[in-house]
Amino acid sequence: MSEAILRNQVIQKAWEDPSFKQRLLSDPKSALKEALGISIPDNVTLKAVEEGSNEFYLVIPPSPASGVMKSDVTTLGSW
């Protein structure tokens, strides 16, 4: 399953299931494991945030100085 498909499934489920959405916001790793069987490694921090109609988030990946190659930038936001 591609990252885009997975992301869309999580968003759709959050829109349709208020209790899943609350679990996703408070404990995203457990919510994903329970609802979709997705395990996130312990050494990975996962944060779920809800955008508002006038509020958007821009995720800035690690800088190239940290050893990330420019060609890798498109995959940095992947789960």
C-alpha cells in the first residue's frame, strides 16, 4: 500500500469515526495499531495534529547538513 493511500485511509477514518479521531490525536501509535494494524517503531515519534479552516501545518524535514540527500526529500515525510 502506498503512503498516499494509507494517509487517505487514516484521514477518511478520522472524519467518519470521532472516537478514532480522538485516539489518533491523543495516542497516534496505538490508534493506528488498533484500527489498521499499523505498527510504528518505538524509536519513532509520531504526532497527529488537526488543521483548522484558517490553520495549516508545513512540515520541515531535516536539513541536508544532517546527512539527508536532496534526492531523499520527497520521502522524508513518509510513515
